[in-house]
Amino acid sequence: MADQQIGQLLDSLGVTVDLDDGDMPVDAHVLLKVVKADGSVALVKGASESLDWITALGMLTAALNIENGGYINALDEE
């Protein structure tokens, strides 16, 4: 299986993100659920070229906290 760029795929899946004017995304870590030709299901991940392992681990940990409701944006509390 060859690596593929997935920008258009993410667009076709309707993936969106809430960014403010002036925000500059610098890294991405993508997790995809894939149904294979034989009907089996797999998870695959992709990352931006500059993403290092420690930042990837931090992003995954933060995503778990956000999904589990444990993240509070300090700016929202003001």
C-alpha cells in the first residue's frame, strides 16, 4: 500500500475544524476508520511531515481528554 495525500478525502468526508482568523495550523494527526475490500475494518493513521513522535503523543492524549470531557478552555471561563 502506497502513502496517499488525503486532503480531498477529508473534504469528501465533511471533516471540518473551528479556526479563528490568524490561526496557523502547523501539524496534523489523522485517524481514519477504513472498511477494507474484504469487509474487515481497520484503523490507519496519518501525520503531517513535521509531526514528531512526542507532539503526536501529546496530541493524542489531548484528544482523549477532549473527547472524555476533561478539557476546559481557560479562555471560556473568563
